[in-house]
Amino acid sequence: MKARAFSYFRARTVEEALDAHARGGDEARFIAGGQSLVPALALRLQAPRILIDINHIDELRGVRRDGEWLRIGALTRHCEMLSEPLIAEFAPLLRAAAPFVAHPAIRNRGTLGGSVALADPSSEFPAVVLALDAEIEIAGAAGRRRVRAGDFFLDLFETALAPGELLVAVHIPLFRSNQRIAFDELARRRGDYALVGCGIVGSFENDLIQDIRIAFFSVGNVPTRARHAEAALVGARMDADRIVAAQAGLDNDLAPADSDDVPPAMRLHLARVLLGRLLGRIGEAA
């Protein structure tokens, strides 16, 4: 099957991209890395009449420190998570997750903005920005706004992006010296979608867990905070008893859907195993 015939427009600024989308309406789509959109076009799961190429918009590029935030442009490629010094220093959880994203050919083209905007519940980066308490910068006809990651992911492939809006950047609070991170996933083969995955950011004060954010993916329709597990850890030392209590809290945090390949009980069991491993690593690092 081939994509339906469409028109093409190369935008040079965010305003040009928004204007072109306004003219195209429901028949317009933005394209950057194209790692999700191009297969959908080929299968005619999407059939827009105009593609708006945003790859040449300078504002969407680059990584820079902006006060107490790290601003990562939407066009930042997955592979840049591994090579950009500012990400290694100020957003190491992104760097830890990047090697697990698909395969090198996809990482060389896929963009952070595209991954976050698509909101695939099996993808690594949406869960990571949730764990990092990031803010998503959005441009639209009404102007600019920033949405916290916890309010951005609404449902399966559904986000706070309104029709015609464009994800401009992801803003991440700077990593601090008292913080520890951990990331891992369980998959049948490296590069496959994870059976379950998790990213964690914890803050420590005198060996006590001051704050911790645990975000899972591949366990529901959206990346999911494990709030009961977090509550079992805050104010305590990271010891075996606390880890067991956090694992038990997942019963109230996660509700994996039934599927043909992995029963919900098995996915929940894998989530407990993975959480135990990651909390153990954080405890050793602290």
C-alpha cells in the first residue's frame, strides 16, 4: 500500500507552520522525524492532504540552560540524548533511557518532540519526562503555554495538544547533586517494545528519601506515576523493607490491560521485579 497523494510545505518559522496548519485544517499534519507518521501514511492509517515539514525551524533546535530549567528543542534527535553534554549533566535520566529506544537508525531520525507528542504508552521518553516533572511548551494560534507532563498525557495517544498546536520544547528542572536516577525496562529483545519499563528520580537528605518520582510505561494507556509506591518510600531510608513496601504499593498504582501476549498479572509481577532492581540501584548509589 502507498500513501495518498499530498501537498508539501516547508516551514521556516513556528508562525509559518501554524499558519499552514490553519489553512489545511483537519487535512494537515506536521512532520519532523517521521518515524511514526511515515509508516502510518504508507498504511493509510493517516491520509492528510498536506504535510508541513518543521525540520528547518531553528527555534525548535538546540539544548540550552534557561535559569533553573534545561530547554530541549522539540527537534532534538533521540541520538543527541547520548551525545549532548548538557543532557548528560542536567537531565541524565534522558541519557539513561536513550539506548533503549528502538534501534540506531530510528534514534538517528526520531525526535524528542515527536515521541512526546505521539504519547505512545509503550515509549520511553513520555514516561521519562513524567518522572522528571518536565513542562511541555506548546505554540498555537492563541499564543504560547507550558503544560506540566502530569497534565499533558490524557489517554491512549491523546495529549493536551489542541488541533493545530505545535510542541516547541520540553523544559526539565535541572538535575541536583542530591538526586539519584535509575532507568530500565524488560523486553523480549533489545529494541522491542518493553513488556514493562520504569524511570525514577529520587532526592536524598541525610540518607533519607526526601522526594521520589516513579514513572512506568507499557502498563496502561498513559505513562503512569506510582504514587502509592512513592508514598511508601518518602521519609525513609532505602532499605529492603522499604523496597518491599513500595513493590506492594504497585497493586494500587498499576492496572495493566488484558492482552493476548502478556496477562495483566504477569505484567504487574514484572513491574514489581523491575521496581525492586531500580530501587536497589538507587539505594546503593545513595
